[in-house]
Amino acid sequence: MTTRGTLDTLLERHGTTYAAEAGIRLRDTPQPLYQLLVLSHLLSARIRAQVAVAAARALFSHGLRTPRRMADATWQERVDALGEGGYRRYDERTATQLGDGALLVLDAYGGDLRRLREEAGGETDALRSGLRRFPGIGPAGADIFLREVQAVWPGAAPYFDAKALQGAERLGLPTTPDKLALLAKDRDPAVVAAALVRDALGKG
């Protein structure tokens, strides 16, 4: 099979971003960008991706879709929503981090993560550093956010982190971001990156 054929097969099987799976209609507006930050936080823990997605959906179904609503919720309300999504192993610590992170989004960026992008001047390393200011967002969480947000922040593309490149290597696809982007030039790089990660996690 050609590399293009391999990519097409991969996308047929796994061509859904984690944001879409979590019910986030990702746009370059404050609310979905914040929801992506929450999802990235949850996905970065040592827990199954399906559980993290379910926990994000539970938080959003309880109305915790904006930093203001997240900050105004009680710690117990956040714990309960996380538990409803099956996110029990880290629920207490995560509930605290989500509250603190929501306050940081409000205080530092007026509730709008586009200001983080402006502050970073479009530089990927600066974006990554800015994201890591949020409680619970480490290197993995920053990578997840940037992989997914490139769908609406073209300046961040192509963003294929180590986990996505691991999936590419497993499939015999190019293992540099530029070559992968060239192969998938007519595809959404966020979808390609998510599909590669899913395969790297053993979903192939």
C-alpha cells in the first residue's frame, strides 16, 4: 500500500479529533477554546482517553463550559461531574486544578485564550510555555491542546508531537512534521494528528 493509501485507511478508521468526540464544536472563539483546554487537561492524565472524553462531556453537560462557570462551581460540583464521567482516580486533585485554572484564564486572559496566542506572538514554543502555566497542564497537555487547536489556529500547524510521530513511524509514514503535512496537504492536520495518536495508543 502507498503511504497515501495508508493515510486514507488510517483516517477512515480514526479520523475524529478528540475535541469532536467530546462534543466540542471547535471554533476560534473563547468558549470552545476553553473547553479544549479542559479536555487537554483531562487527556494528559494517566487514564484512558475514553474516560477523559467522558469526563469532559460530563463537565460540559453540567454547564461547566466557560471559565466563569467552572470557577463559580463548587469543588464538590466539579468532583461529582468528573466522577459521573468515570474520572475517579484523579477527581479531587483535578477538581482543584480546574477551578484554579479557570481563575487564571479569567485573570490573565479575560476569559479568552486568543489572548494567549497574541501574547505568544504566534510562536509555538511560547504558546507551549504559556499553556504550561495552567495547573495540570504539563508537556503532554500542551501537546494535546496544540495538536487539536491547529484546526482553528493555522499558525500552529503543522503540529505533530512525539506521540503523533510515533503513530506515523508505526505505520511507515513520514516521521517529520513537514513531510507529514505535505503528505496530508488536503487534510485537516488536527484530524491527521489525532488519528496518528489513536493508532500509537494501540487503537489500530
